[in-house]
Amino acid sequence: MLDRPDPATAAALARLYDLDLVDDPGDLALYLALANRSDGRVLELAVGSGRAAVPLASAGHRVTGVDRDPAMLERAAARAGRAGVSLELVEADIVGLALRGVRDFGFAFLALNSLMTLGTRAAQQAALQALADHLAPGGIAAVDVWLPDAEDLARYDGRVILEWPRLDPDSGRIVTKTGSAQYDAASGTVALTTLFEEGGQGEPPIRWVRHDRLRLVSADELVALADGAGLEVETLAGGYDLEPFGAGAERAVLVARRPSRG
């Protein structure tokens, strides 16, 4: 996010983030499979509200989640409590992350476009380096990014688009999400403004506004970032089922390893 919101706004945006992801993106089975393949603990960078971390912990993995947003971490802790599992949650920036004395994770990942929220190539490279640095030799890293096509980018001209109305089970209010995006070809970034308006029928809405700047990452660049972090690319796929990457892919899913000691 471009702004560091006040605590009330941060808490509302964290709650609305969960409402936005009420439909499963389809990535959890992949992360569970990769965690089951690995030895050692699991690290999720940009853990958010624990959407992926809690199911991994419920499957018996020891999970550490890192995020710089305390409101997100509070929701992750609450989600873990409801599931009856334990998470180690760390409030820190993933850029330049150095968890003290810990380089033994068997699986480390950045889920669901989190890499794109880092607005520069240097920051994205640092995030991949953080994944690599915390892996044990032979440990597995995974990152996925969305690949917008020309039609998607053409819509990013500032127009306001209705995305959905939903009933928020936490507040009992109707929430409407609209968004406006502007694509800057020179920098390869998208300035995204999201508006959430919530209230009952016929009531004045409460409005929450979120600003993000997303840096797009091509599949080739994702591979280059992994190479730059010293990771060995195992798979570049076009989706969460690890189907081969090819023309028209809407997503790039990278699985890599930290080299084993010789």
C-alpha cells in the first residue's frame, strides 16, 4: 500500500481483504503439496490474514508468517485460534528480512500476487532473496504472479469498475467493491484505487479507500529474479496445477530450490 492507514482503517481493510477472497483462488492444494514434499518448517512472506498459513498449520506443518501490517497479523492470529492451531507471526518488512538465527525452512513462498505489491524491481529481487536466504539447502521456494494481457491493460485507463456486492458476515452489512486502475507503460506499474462501501439497504454507506501500486512481472523476469537470488528453477508453470507455461497463460507459477551443499 502507498499509505500507512490509521489503525481503524487498517483493521477495516484487513477484514475487507478477507471478504474479497471469499472465493478460493485455487492455490492452497499446491502449497500443501509443496510443503508435504519438503523437510522442515514453512515460511510465508506477506502472510496477510493467514488464508494459506492456517490450512498449512492445520495439516501439521510448523508455519512462520511475516507481514508488515499488524491488522493483518491480528486477523491471522484470530483465524489460527478458531482453527485450533499455532502460527509464529512476525511483524516485519519482507524486503531485507533476516529472521535471527533461522535458515532451516523447508518451504518458503509468496502467494497470490504478493510479489507485485512491491513497487520496484529492487524490492522484488530482495523479496526473492529473503525466500532463498531462509531456506535450508535443498529447500523449496514458490512464487506466483498474475499476467494481465493487452485487453486487461487497456481497461486500466482510470475508469471505475464495479467488482462485486457481498454481505460481510463479520459486520452484517452489504459491501460493494469498486476499483479504478491506471497503467503506466513506462514503469510497468499499475496504480490501483479500491473503494469499499458498506452499509444496510437505504443507509448512508461507510467508505474505505485503499491505494496500491503494483509492479507487473513477466514470466521471464520472475525466472531472472529467482536466478538472481541463487535459486535453481525447478518448474515454471501456467497455473496452480503446474500445467506447462505457454502462450496465453494468465499466471506464472514458479517453483525453485535452494542448491544443496555439495
